[in-house]
Amino acid sequence: MSLKAQLVTDSLGNITVHLEGGLDFDTTTPFKDELYSIINDNPASTVTLDLNGLDFVGSSGIGHFVDTLRALDKNKAQIKLANVKSEFLKVFKLYQFDAMELMNQEFDDDETSNLSQKFANRKHTFQN
């Protein structure tokens, strides 16, 4: 099983790492080394790991991956997760790791944020 990673840097200098393939015992150590290198070379950047392309995560691979994320979080690295599949969330729970804390929770303005301002001052919001 192989793991491929594509790095994309946005205009603010933040880095997204798109992962593809499988994460197992053989791929976690080189991945960890590369991730630490990216974070050390870009200390002011937020690094987002996009897990959408992961097809397989082995039991030994997920353990090392979780340990890496915990160490980075403990060291106050700016790391986020994106596109985490539900089956991976379940496996994270087995390792007592709350991936939701690291997931990108940014929502664009979807025109619902100002509904209270639109309708809060109206006495009737329906027609008789």
C-alpha cells in the first residue's frame, strides 16, 4: 500500500496536504517525518490534512497517525483535519482521540446567519 501527498499553499501561506492511498505501518514514519519538516519550515502556517483520498488505514498506521497528531497538538502546532470519513472518526474514537477538535469548522456566510436580524423584530412572520 502506498501513500501519496500533494501540497497546496494558499495566498496566506497556509498549507493543505491532500492524502491519497493508504496509511499503514510502513507509510506512517516517512509521513510523520515529512509532516514535522513542513511544520518546522512553516511555523506560522496552518497545516490542514485533507483525508478525503485515504482509502485504507491499517490498525498500526492509525495508532502512529494519532500519536503524531497528539504530539503536534501538544506542541501547539497549527494543524487541522479536513474531509474525515465517518469510518475514520469511529477508529479515532477507539484510540480516545477527538478528531472533531482538529477539524475545520469554518462555515461561509450561507445567508442564514442574519435570519434573526431579518425576522426578530416582526410581530407576525406569516400571512393570515
